[in-house]
Amino acid sequence: MLGLREDGAERLSVVIPALNAAATLRACVERLAGANEIVVVDGGSNDGTPALAAQLDAKVIEAPRGRGVQLRAGAEAAMGDWLLFLHADTLLDRGWQQAVREHIAAFPDHAACFRFRLDDPAWQARVIERGVSLRAGMLGLPYGDQGLLISRRHYDALGEFRALPLMEDVDLVRRIGRKRLRHLDIAAVTSAARWRQDGWWRRSARNLLCLTLYRAGVSPERIARLYG
């Protein structure tokens, strides 16, 4: 794969935690042309996810199930100067490569996330997107389904992802801080399957409750039992 900069000075590794993600992984990886390396961290899939990832020329490693553990393991295995953490059911919109190049060149000491979008035409999806935009902008708390771009140096200095069963993304973003987090105007299009399955408002309310409990000091382990 070609580097994101012509001089090859900065290399980008994309880290994707996966669990039974065969239905979405191909589309996700195919959008990542331009990255130097793609690391898929499998948490014990039984649907052929590791074999599919290997077919897509990704580096495949195994880790215990759990996004915090998988993300940390993927970062440790990655070789890039910059890390992009991305969910397996998320597609970066066209133009993401240029946005990442510009960020790396102009803001080497800042992390960045993308704009949240759901892949569903329903009006409920648009309402949820606006709510996410408000939360991410006003509170400086994007979730993992918006992706996270961060330099290796910055990531290591923050102490890496913690092995939490839930809220691992919020935990790291809070350590980054609002002033060192940029919002790129490129959509990260996420599958709405979970919202359709659980109910648009029920799932969003549960997400908000989990965040509220976490900010109130409830342990991620207890929240994970509620989150299910």
C-alpha cells in the first residue's frame, strides 16, 4: 500500500477490532486504500473473520474478547507512526485520505475523529446524528464509531487504551482532552443495524445512560453488565 505522504515520512496503521464481523469487514477494509498497514484484531470469531481479513491483506492477530483489550493489542502490533482506530462496521467516506494527510501535516500534536453518520435513510437516524454531533462538539466526547486518529508518540504518552470492558473510547478521549482533539469534516458511516434491532430511542437512551453512569464514577465493569 502507498503511504499517505509522498516522502514516506509518516506511516499510517489502521487498527480494527473485530468479532464475527465477516458481513461488514470487506467493505470497511476496501475503503482504506492509502493506509500503510491494516491490523485486524480478532476476539474469537466463528464466522470466518480472521480468514477474510487475511484474504484482504490485513495483518491478523488474536486477543481476548473486548474492545479495550483488542484495541490495545492492535496498537502494540502496529508499525505506523500514526494510528487510526476504526470499527469493523464503519466506512470512511470518500476523501478521508486527504483529510488525514492535512491533519498529520498541520496538527501533529492533535488527535482527530470523523463525523458520525448512520447508513439508514430513516428520519430517526438524522436525529441521532445531530445528537451525536452535539455531544461530540459540546462535551468533546466522540465515541469509537467516529474513528480516532492519533500519533504513536501521543498515544504512548497517554498510556494507551485501557483493558476496559466498556467506555474504553471515552476513557482515552478524556485523556486526550477537548483542546487537542479535532473533528474532521469527513463522515464515518456506521451500520445502523444495532439501532434497528434494539429500537432507535431505546439504544440511544441506553448509550446516554451508560455515559452518564461512567461520568458519575460507576465502574465500566458494572456498566458493561447493564449494556449487555
